[in-house]
Amino acid sequence: MAAPQDASRRAILYALLANFGIALAKSWAAWFTGSGSMLAEAIHSYADTGNQVLLFLGLVQSRRPADQEHPLGYGKLSYFWAFIVAIMLFSIGGLFSIYEGVHKLQSPEPLNQAWVGLVVLGLAILLEGSALFGVLREIRGIRRGRGFRSWLRSTRNAELLVVLGEDVAALTGLLLAMGFLGWAAWSGEPHWDALGSIAIGMVLIVVSIFVAIRIRGLIVGKSADPLLRELIDGMISADPVIEELLNTITLQMGPRIMLAAKIRMRPGLSIEEAVTHINRLEARIKSELPQVGWCFIEPDVSD
């Protein structure tokens, strides 16, 4: 449990530092050059900086201990804040960029020393690329041998998923901004810069929708990671006192999961022996798989 949360914390920190520095540089370049693409990128970076703060807030709040009102803890708060981040990426990032691009198309303004913006964008690409590399490194550390696509389809780590989406969108946006701004400077047609702002907005909207769809499943309630489910089923089925594993249900609750299992035990056990054995099994599962925060195992004869 600690490793994924540590990975999320480091990834958020990488993105926060990179985005804030990039946002300041872009703001100055947008003011100096009058570039709509640069302004859209500056707003995007400020939005990303705020998003990292919200993700970190969700990470902290998700670790609050369970209480009477929330017996399964506050783990799902991380999903709530991740969904808010997706909304902000859509609205503040995507829609504002498109609005700014349309405004520049209707009222084009000549660019002032566009090379300054291109230099800032080049530096921003290096910083954003380093942040993306850091996120990918953290993801590689928790993939457990799976391919990247497999991890992307099955991950329950909302923070890493959002930071990855933001960094990919940011890097794509920077490359688009550089391309459109460079073409506008070379051709002398400022409307290319405005089109760049619109293209950046479309990228942000696509990424925000992807992130929102993935987070929606976690908010509604998803089972544990498939690899973890296999480990749980294997541990229970391998127990010599258990004749058959009838059913298991897992529910991801932020960084931890809830496990409920129904088993058929070997005939002839007394109630005391069955209870003692189940308690030991639950303790062993939680000890060997610390992601399991709650474990409820019920003996039965059928599912």
C-alpha cells in the first residue's frame, strides 16, 4: 500500500514544480509576444498547477482513519478530487483555450518577437518532458511486470492516471503551440497562432474526457486489480482446511481494498476450530497483502 502512494506523491511533486515554473515563463512570453497559443498554454499550466494541489489534497485526505460515519475510511476522496481535476482540465484548460483561439481569429493581432515564445516553449518542453519521464518511472516501479497498456487499462491509482494524462496533454500542447507559433511567425499570418490555441483546447478536452471516464468507474466502485485478485484467490484456495472457494468480492477503496469471501470448509470442524482458522487466514491475507484493509470470510456450503 505504501509503495503506490509514495509513487503518486513523487509524481505529483514532479508535476507541481514543473508546471508552476512553466506557467510563470509562459505568462511572461504571452504578454511579451501577444501570442494566443502562448496565453492558452499559460492558463493550461496554471490550471495544471492547481490540479496538482487538489490531487495532493485528495491523497492526504484519503489516508484519514475510518470513523463511525465512514466505516470503510475516506479512500475514495482521492477519486473525487481526481474527477474535479478532470472537470478543471476540460473547462479552464480546454474550453478557455478554444475561446481564446476563436477570439484571436475574430480579432487578430500581430506577433511581437515570436522567437522569445519559441525559446520559452523549447525550455517548457524540456521541463515537461522531465516531469513525464518521472511519472513514467514511478509507473514502471508499480506495474509488477505488466506492459504499459495493460497497466493503463487496469490501474486503480487515480493520482498517477491523472498526472500521466495531464503531462501527456501538456507535452502535446507545447509541441502544437511551438508548431503553430513558428508557422505564424514564418508566414506572417497570426491566425495560425489562433488555430494553435484551438488545437490545444481540443487536446485538453479529449484527455479530460478520457480521465473522467476512467475515474467514473472508480467512483461507482471497482474490484481490486486483477493481479491482486488472483493472489487473494490463490491464497484462499491453497489453504488445506478449505475445500472450495465459492466466491470472492473485492472493492477498491482508494489505496486499500475491502475483501469478502465465501468458502466451504473441510467437514468435521467444530465451530471454534472454524472460527480460529478463519481468523488466522484473514490475518495472514492482511499481513502478506497490505493493500487489503478489510477482510470478511464467511463459511458456507453453497454460494
